[in-house]
Amino acid sequence: MLNEERVRVMTRLAIEEKNGSAVYRRAENLGRRDYVSFHGVVAFIVGTIIFVFLFALLLLTLFFTSVYSLTDELLKTLLLILVLGYIGFVLVFVITVRRSAKKDFQEDEKKLQRMSAGYDRLHELYKAEEDNTRTLKTLTKNKKGQNKAGSQKKR
């Protein structure tokens, strides 16, 4: 006979695994600090690429619109804008991504805890079912032993 509660727990675990295991498994083997640091490094690289692309687009626009009016002062100003803009853009981008990664990790960790609790409950159900089976086997062995002993005394 099937244990209905065990089937419900197994079904719920299977659905949760199917729906989101790839998403929150990444937090399973990493600590929060490592997870957030990894996303920070990736954000730094991606932010740098985005900034370089945007600045190159700005330079191309300036080059084609005012190619003859480039002076030393304008180049120094562009260089200053490049440095300050890069630092500001990447800093804001990395901080935003790290906050988002921290939030994602906490959500993933909650999901892992729910899954772990579900597996613990399933283990308890299997253990209880195994204990009940052992008890039934012991009772049936004792009854058979008593019946054999009782039939031998009657002879």
C-alpha cells in the first residue's frame, strides 16, 4: 500500500526540482561571498565592455560631426570624461549587480532550505515505513513460531 503523504512529498520535490533546480543549484556549492564576488567580477568586465562601446560611439559621433574643431583642450576634457565616466559607470554597475546577486543568492538559499526540509521529511517517512515493516515481520515470525511450538505440544 502506498503512503499518500510520501507520494505528496515526492511529487512536490520533483516539481520544485524540475522548475528551478538549475537556477538555485548554482548557490548550492558556493558561499554567499563567493557568489556575490563572482557576479561582481562579471559585472566589472561587462560594465567595462559596455562603457567602451558607448564611449567609442560618442567619439565616433564627435569625430564625424566636428573633425576639424578638435583641440588639445577638448581632447583633455574628453580624456577626463573618459576616466571619471568609466569609474562612475562601472562602480554603479558593479554595486547594482552585486546587490542583485546578494538578493538572488538569499532567495536561492531559501529554496535550497525548503528542498532540504522536503528531503528530510521524505527520509523520515521512509524510515517510519521501514520500522513499521520490520515490526510486522517480527510479529508474523513470532506468530509462526508460536503456532509451530503450540502444534508440537499438542502431539
